[in-house]
Amino acid sequence: MGDEGQPNATLKEISEPVRIELDALESHFKDYLRTDVPVIDSIFQHLLDGGGKRFRPLLVLLVASCNNSIPPEDINRLAVAVEFIHTATLLHDDVVDQSDVRRGNRVAHHIWGAEPSVLAGDYLYSRAFSILVEIGHLGILQSMSTATTSMARGEVLQLLRSYSVATTIEEYIEVITGKTASLISGSCRAAGYLANFDDIVLKALEQYGLNLGLSFQIVDDILDYTAQKGVFGKTTGKDFLEGKVTLPVIILQEVLGSGSRREVADIFLKEAPDPDDFEKVREMMNQEGVFERTREIARQYSDKASAELAVFPKSDSRTSLEAMVKYVVYRKA
Amino acid sequence: MGDEGQPNATLKEISEPVRIELDALESHFKDYLRTDVPVIDSIFQHLLDGGGKRFRPLLVLLVASCNNSIPPEDINRLAVAVEFIHTATLLHDDVVDQSDVRRGNRVAHHIWGAEPSVLAGDYLYSRAFSILVEIGHLGILQSMSTATTSMARGEVLQLLRSYSVATTIEEYIEVITGKTASLISGSCRAAGYLANFDDIVLKALEQYGLNLGLSFQIVDDILDYTAQKGVFGKTTGKDFLEGKVTLPVIILQEVLGSGSRREVADIFLKEAPDPDDFEKVREMMNQEGVFERTREIARQYSDKASAELAVFPKSDSRTSLEAMVKYVVYRKA
């Protein structure tokens, strides 16, 4: 935590080595999506306009840019496919979570109904696999299908553990490994295949992505309590209202005495918690230093991610991948 | 229609050449599914116990059995994957359609809620692709990812055209090509790759599956009006209540005078149609010979499917594939 005050690179600075390719992706997304079905195109347009960090495609571009001999269209295919898979899970999550705001926009299924959101998610998902098949590399297909299977499993686990206040840190890590880290890990490994790295680097990239993904999600879960409205593209308190027992909740229970712990559990299990309940929990977290403790755990995963980069060739890309691990921990959105 | 009275082979008889392999699939489904997550396993168990015709796996087995040198585990993988993809779409359709009965059982999302159904569908879908990747054949992956993309597109089109009484036959065929025929077509082609057939046979298998699939769905849409409860594992009138403008509805409008046509359209566009409305439409269809006319169109597609088999090596499998086209047209369930 010593470097918490230190200025870290912005995502824009991190993207510098692949800025042109990253910007160009926006039109590739559209090209790969055109469906001749207006309602699908509208949903996608809406989601694409919503932006998002393009975090996964950026990782793909950074890893792949270490090798000049990769056909650019294959890099684009992989970058587009990982973003499509990510977007598909957002669409399905929104139906599952019944959430109201995603990236500060109205959620697709509130505009078009749940049906097209489920089906548009399926479409994106299928398109992603078609695009991956076009690359024609079985290792990439294997990485990505393993990742999506792990994601679906993680999402189900998360649903099962909703409102389960006794969730352990290990169970929480199992959930976020599936729902978030597996796709980031698979994307990094897949990009490593494209770049023709050997098994040692592939394994390191997989572990880099895994630990970076865990750090990323832990900080996401902090931001659900601490983000200022408007800065972060989500409603604060969303996880709380959905009964998601995230790391800040687990840590809070650990540090509290049994009396207060009981109180938190009772709030969490309420039929209809209100904004005051949320404020109360957030205030307790603040007082008990929960956010610092939670961020410290995120930092440990980021450190692990960083260490994996030792086998990666020194380059501007590697500098960016190193900067990414800090960005993830200290980001405000 | 001349052979309508002629006894056709049962599905059991058709399966005879691959009976042992087909029966063995039931345990393979389970083996490939075990997730260590009890609620997912329960959903799958429920769906697997529900049975279903195993129509797509049967086609895979019949096509693949023409070549003795295919590793049996690859045949099983393909057969399992196509059934998983089919089951995933059933799960998502049920959420989209809000239907009550599927194969005579309670629909999964009524027992466990919509959330696990969406996510379990995603899981099945991802597993299917992982299993296909294990086969390690890009042609198979390409056939299957093209099929699933086409399915998702067809499902969205169908949703868009709900309650659109002016749907044309061409638009209807476009929808069912996507939602039903593309997976059957892709499964046949993929099985052809396994069996090492040349491009001519692969193309013929693709066309066989496409036309068989169209015939299959058209008859499904007839059965939604004519099936006796209990015989067919669906509620009669489901399509009608969901405002699906299927071929019997299109044909009915074609044969009616403009006055009665208007009446049908009005019934179809009712806010809350009741069983009497359904009976009325069904009775009109009966009187106007709509079911025979519709079945005749199914028969034409089956004939096209049959013709494609000319290039397929003569064998017990081919006899079964030929019997399948008649079974599909004249089946009662």
C-alpha cells in the first residue's frame, strides 16, 4: 500500500504502443457484427456505443504486438472475439441480475425486453466462435472454449452463493476466477499462441491474465461500494442489493466482533434492503479499514501477475503489461 | 400424399444400425456434463431424463457409421456436442418463450428460475464447443459455429416476426432454416467430415440435413395444432399463444377469402387469446385442408433430402437416412 499515492499510468498511456490498432478495432467490431437484422444491430450498436474499457482486446493487442509477423487480421479476429464474448456475458448477466444501469447506459433488456438480450448474447457468442475458427488455431480455440466453460460455471456458482453471508474467501476467489479471470487469462494465452511464444511464456501469460483478472474483479467489487456516481459506469450498491457476497463483505465480517457481524448478516439477509442499509454497511467498511485491506489483497494478485512477466521479452508492450497491474489496483473506475 | 396411409419405419427401427451406440450415449451425456455444481447437475439431469428423440445424435451416428475407422470417442464427442447445443437452445427458448411444458415435463426455469436456465444454457453451449475442440477438426468446428450463429439469427428473426400475420412463406422458411435446419444440416456435414467423405458427399449431407430439418420443423408446427395431449410432449397451441406465425397460419390465410382472413388476423392479434380462439382457428384449418397442404410442403422438402442421398454409399445407414425423411413427415409426435 506504500505506493498508493504514487501516480500510475492511465489506460490511455498503457495503450500507447497499440493505440492505432486499438482505435481501429471500433470499426472492426461493427464489421464483424452486421447481421441484416435491424433489432440485433441496434442492440449491438447500443452496447458498442456504450464503450467500455476494451480491456481484454487491449491485452490481446499488447501481447500480440511482440511479434511483427502475425497477420493483422488474425490479431483483429482474436481481439474482436474476446470483446464479443465479454459483451455476450454482460447481456446475459443483465438478464440474470435484472440490473438497471450498465456502463452508465440503460441496460439493453430494459429497452428491448429480456428475450432479444438472451438471443443477442447467444448470437455474439456464436459469432465469436466463428471468428475464432477463422483464425484456424486449435490452441486458441481450446483456450477460449475452456475460458467460456469456466465463466459459465463461475456465474452459476455466484448465483448459488447469493445471500450466503458465510461465503469464504476461497469460495469467493473460485467464483471470480470463473466469472472474470478465466476470460482474461484465456485471452492472454490465446494472444501468446498467435505470437508463437513457447510453452513457458504461454503458461506465464495464462498466469499473468489469471492474477490480473482476480485483481481487476476484487477492485471492481470495492468500487461497487466506493465509486462516485457518474465516475464509475455502474450504480453503486448493485452487488449489495443483489446479495452478492463480495470480498469487502467477507473482510468486514472477519474484522468485526460477533455482535456487529450478526448485524451485517441481518442487513444482508433482509427481504428488501434500502439505501440506508447500504450506507450503514459502507460506513462500517470505511471505519474498519475494509477497503484498504481488500485492495491489499488485490495488490498481492497484481504482484503475482507482475512476476510472471519476467519471461516475457522486454519491449514497450511488456512495460505496458507491467503498468497494467498497477492501473488495475488503483483505478477509480 | 398418396403414401400417407403406408406404414413408415419407427424411429426405433431407423436407429437399428446404431442402436448400441445410441443407447450408450445416455451415459456419455452424463460423463461430459458432470460439473461439481449440484444445481447445474440437477438441471441437466432433469433435461436428460426428459429424453427427447436424440434426433441430431442419431443422424451423426448414422452418417459416421459408414466409416469403420473413425475413433469411437470422436463420434461420441460430436453426438454429445450437437445434443448439448440443441439442449442449450431449448433452455434459452424456454426463457424467451416463457413456456410451461417441454417434452411433457415442467420447464427448467419454472423449477429453478430463469437465471440458472440462462446460465446453464451458456454452460452447455460452452461445453459443447470444448468437446468439439477436443476432436481437433477445423471443418467440424466451422460447420458447428456457422450453425449456431445461424440459429441465434433465426431465433431473433422469429421473435421479431411474432404477431406479424403478414409473414410470407419465404420469411417463415428463413426463420426455420436458422432456428432448426441449420443445426441439423451442420451436424450431418460435421459427421461427414469425421467419416472422411469428399466435398461432394459433404455438400450432399449438408443439403440432406437442411431439407430434412425444414421438413421436421414444418411438421412440428402442424403438430402444435393437431397433436393429442400426452402423445406429443408439448402443449398444443403453444405457438398460437406466443403469436408465432407458422406455416399452417400462413397457408390458412392464403386459402381463406378476405373476410375470413381478416377474422383470423384479428384473433391472432388479440391481447389475450383464449382456448376457444385456438379451437376456432384449428377448426378452420381442418375444414380448409390446411394440415394436408402444409404436410405436402414438408413432404417436398423431405423428397429433396432424399434425393441428396444418391451420392451416399449404399449401406444400412443410408437405408435408415432414407427412412428418416418419411418418418419426419408422417410422425405423430
